[in-house]
Amino acid sequence: MRYGIFSDIHSNLQAMEAVLESYLKENIDKYFCVGDIVGYAANPIECLDWVRKLNPVIVAGNHDWAVADLFDMEYFNPIAKQAVLWTKEVLGEKEKSFLGNLPMVFEDENFSLVHGTLDNPQDFDYLTNEFIAKRTFAFMKNNLLFVGHTHVAGIFIEDGGSISYFEEESIKLTSNKRYIVNVGSIGQPRDGNPRPSFCIFDTNTKVLETRRINYNIQEAKKRIIEAGLPSYLAERLSIGH
Ligand SMILES: [Fe+2]
């Protein structure tokens, strides 16, 4: 099976469509979305429609739950808060109810999904270092976890007692190690590279790839400005921050 795993679209329709075009060439059997479909950019309804057409397994992001009134607005900085409020105005009750019904964690015998961390998923903490990764490894019931939230793609590997961090485009997973894979962000990358990030995992070969592609950033920026959202949300797309 070939899995497509992606996260943090954040209402960026232009980035989402470019990623879909890439995925369609990859014979993907099943999709997985690690949360934050909405928030920040200008096309939440269209992004939600695209994601639902893929029929993925989805877990909730903090923005998804915030627009559904399930997560405290005090968590957000003023610009993010403005984007959440704007998104709440644009979405209908059906969309908010869909987002509000997303689960916090997906888990089966092979792998799991969570937006932030497994130790306190409802707090949406950022999994940014080996110390925080260790706490999440302790809660894993399998060998592979996909996360999002930081908007920075990378892989924590637990090998015996030690945990290391890598940023690899392609890696072959082995059964004697455990992995936390941050798939990065489609709609608002924050690693200095403005190109959308998304993953492909082949369950037969055990090869995990992280792809980056170009998209029409200017159009995404234009839509943000036209929507009356904070201009910083447009500017940051160009610098990948
Ligand atoms: Fe996010």
C-alpha cells in the first residue's frame, strides 16, 4: 500500500491543489491528514472540500477545534486569533461540526497520528526536541507516529535507548527502531523553505519520502490580502516562516 500523509493545509488552496496534483501521479491507496485543515489563509471551505474528497483518516488540529469552539482562543497569538475568528465567520455550521467531530488521535497496530504530542494531545504542545519526543515515544503503542503542528518536516528516531533527529528526504524504516515523523506543512511551511511539504510512505518497501514542490504563492498571498486577513499571513508564505 502507498500512503499519502499530509498536514497543516491552513486554508491555502493553491498549495493544496499543487500537492494533490503531485499525489495523483503517485498511485496513493490511502490518505492521512494530521490536522489544521483551516486557519491563516483565505480558502477554508475549498480546502475542506478537497480533503474530504480524498476520504482520509483525519485527526484534529488546534485551528480545527478552535473554529468549532472546542479549544481556548487564549492559546493563539493576536494574528492567529484574527485568522481563527475570520475562519469562524466564513465556515457554515456543517463545516464547523465536521471539524469539531475530528478525533484527537488515530491509532492502529501499525502506526498512529496526532497533531501535537501523544502525552497531552488536547494541549497541542509542539514536538520540537528529543526531550519532548521521549515523552511521546513512551505513549506509542506501535513503531511509527505521524505528527504536524510545528510546520517543520523532520524525523525523530528511537534506537535502543537513544533518540536522534534527522531531516531526510527519503528514509527506509527498519523494524528494530521507532519513528516520529513530522510531515511538515502544506499551507504555511516554517523551515525557511516556502515550498509545501508532504509525505509518501510505501508499506511494502518501508520507504518514507518527504516531498517539496512549487506552487502559485503569489495567488495565495493575493487571496489573503483580498480577504482582509492580516498582511503578515501573506508575507510569511514567501519566506517560509
Ligand atoms: Fe498548524
